[in-house]
Amino acid sequence: MNSARQNAKLAILFADISGSTAIYDRLGNEEALQLVSRTLGILIQEMNKHRGTLIKTIGDEIMCTFPDVGAAVNAACAMQAAISAQRPGGDKPLHIRVGLHYGEVIQDGTDVFGDAVNVAARITAITRARQIMTTRAAVESLPQDLRDKARELKRAELRGKDESFDMFQIQWELEDTTKTRIGLPAFRKPADTKHELMLRYRQKVVALNEKQKSVMLGRGEACDLMIYNTFASRQHARIECSFGKFLLTDHSSNGTYVRFSDNQVVQVNNQQIVLHGSGSISLGEPFSEVPTEVIEFVLQ
């Protein structure tokens, strides 16, 4: 085993912007990307106040860990309260959902792996807007004053898990309103929808899914899609499937250009963007220059 790896028991928390696809459709990619970045900044700020460690951002979502469940629950409540008070969406309602679990993980450098991470991600997938959901394992590790905030709901089956889990909702508002208990169903995402991203360059087609999780784009021979373009870096950009989202991360000197089906173009320079719908990708060459070496993509 790698000596850098070690086992630890941690609280794993995912905080997700509900209805982000509709936000991109309504605002367009540039404005939506700014809104998502602003919202994630608020979540990370609250995470830092409660001894959290940011593991990664996954498009419109953050994944973080906490040394104990109490810190994670306090952070989750603070995140919900901050979004409610600061209203990063302005006049347009914007909500988040938070899922967390407590269990054994494998720490490998700055990343964490293990079944507990997968459980936390699955819990977030069945959580509704303005809710905080967790498991019995997490609730039983809470101090009594925080345990009183937990309301048992029902046993739930999580995708990819044989056993069912006792689910609890954490009450974060002062008043126990019906809306808080039930959540906002309009912003709930299907928990078991399976997506596949199809990439086509010249005559080659690559499918990205839960089995084939990442693809490297560039002009280097080791790339999964070797692009014949002098503007492209050897390892220009990576697209990966992470917890149901398809993320493009630029690693180049000239940037990556993504044109979506509505003809809006987003330039990504050492940044990350979520691919949705369909469109095309140009490595290092803006679409205004009418590039010939483009990669087409479609989310199925």
C-alpha cells in the first residue's frame, strides 16, 4: 500500500446548488458560471469557519470533510443560513442541498476515497432544496444538543447499495416549517438518472460514463483523443465523470473554448466547467477564428 495513504474516520459533506441546469438555461453560461462561483465561495467560507477541509469542487458542488460530525452539521446549517441571508441569486431564488455521512475513509494526499464517500454522495442525490440529510451513523455521533436537531424520516435505498439506510433530516431554521421538512420538490434532481457523454473528433468516438471516467485531450500521443492542432498543448484538457457530472478542466497555456448548443461560448483558462447539453470544444483556438479541429460533445 502507498505509504502516503492512511485510514481515518471523518464526516464527509457534499453541498450542491439545486437546479443549476435551469440556471444555465436562464442566464447563459457566462453569468451562470459567475453565479455558481459566487455561491460556492459562500459555502467554502462557511466550511472554513467550522474546521472543514475542501477536497474538491465538482462543477456546482463542493465536497469537504470535517474531523467530527458536530462540526459538519454546524457547517451545513451555516451554509443554508448564509445562502438564505445573502441571496447570491438576487431576485431569482437560489437554493442548496446538503448531504453528509460519517465513516471510515482512505486519505490519499489531498483526496479521500471509500464507501463512506459514496454514501454521502448518494444521500445528496436524494436530498431536496433547502434540506440537510444524513444517516443514523452520523446522528449517533452527534453531541446531544445537535442530536435534537435531527428528525428521523424513513429508510431509503441508495443507488448502488444493497442495504437500506435510516435517513435523518437536520433542522437548520428556527421554526420547523412544513416547507423545510418537505423541501422544494421542483429543485430535486433524479437520484438514479444515468448519463453518458459522447465525444467525437474526426472519425473517433469516445463515451464517458461511470465505467470510463476520464478522457485526456491534447496533441500528445498519450492522449485519449489526440487533436491535430498546433494551438493545443500536449496534455491540454481533461474531461472526467465525477458523481454524475461531466467536468472539463483546462491545463493549457492557450485555454479551451466551449461552444454550447445556444451558440454561447465560454473560455476556460486553468479553470473547470460543467459540460451540459451538447456543443463543441476547441483547444487553444477561439471559435471566432473558425477552427477546423473541434471536438463535438453530446450528453445523453
